[in-house]
Amino acid sequence: MHRIRLVLLLVLASTLALAGPALGKGKKKKKKGAEEPVTAPAPKKIKTELPGDATSKAFGENLIASKIVEFEPPDNDGATFIYETFTFKAGNTWEATAYLDVAGDRFDCAESGSWTIDAASSDTVGPVNWVVLETNCPGRNKDIKTRAEMTIESDGDVSYEFR
């Protein structure tokens, strides 16, 4: 009986040894370090509310593409407050890095909020309204509203006239 088990075990082992490579032929082996390409989903388009006319839409798109640097808003209450960078973003939001200078002491900070535009007079000139919704700048408050006519210059710089 012991001999029969041994013979059956040998037959089974040799069958598996011969059939094993044939069974594995249908499978593709991955090369070490090679990963299958993954297609990333397309980024979702963020809707930006703009006036319906083509000129205002073009101005809004140009405004979003602009990078505003080093400007001083009109509501600085005696201290020097400078936006170092100010970026209007899709979805009617904005972000800014800033600093407050009080008697030579500099305090770095950041603000963010929402923005809208009214009908633009050209694709480079239009009235922009923004509201501070978040700030960590000393002495600055939320809900500060600012309105300016902004002009996007040919060199990409932005000039403004506060209203």
C-alpha cells in the first residue's frame, strides 16, 4: 500500500512538472519595475461666473491668467499693507500673499476670498470686485470689499484704479 502511494505521488508530481510550464504560457509576466499605464481622469472644469457678453468673458479669462504683484489696496488704515502676489482663480476665488509693515516690523500673511466682474469695456479693461473671506493678517478683517477698474497691460502687468 505504501508503494502504491509512492507511485501515485511520483506520477502526480511528474504530471504537474510537465504541465506547469504549459499552463503558464497563457499568462504574460510583468517586467520588474514596469507598471501598467494608468489614465488619469481629465481635471474637472471649474465654472466661473462672468457676465454673458464675449468681451467680459475674454476679460475674465485674461484676468485669471494674470499674476498681480506688489500692490497696495486702499484700505490699509495707516500701516503699510502690500499684496506681494494676488491671483484671481477660476471659480470666482482669489488668493494672495501679503505683508504688513508696522514701524519697520514685517508681518507675512495671506488672504483669500471671492471675486466678480461687471461688464468689461474691452478684453483687457474691466471693473473687478473682490471680498476678503479669510485673512491671517494682523489688523485686517474679513468682509473687506474692494472695487477697482483693472487694466491688463501688454507686458502682462496689471494696473488698477480703485473706485
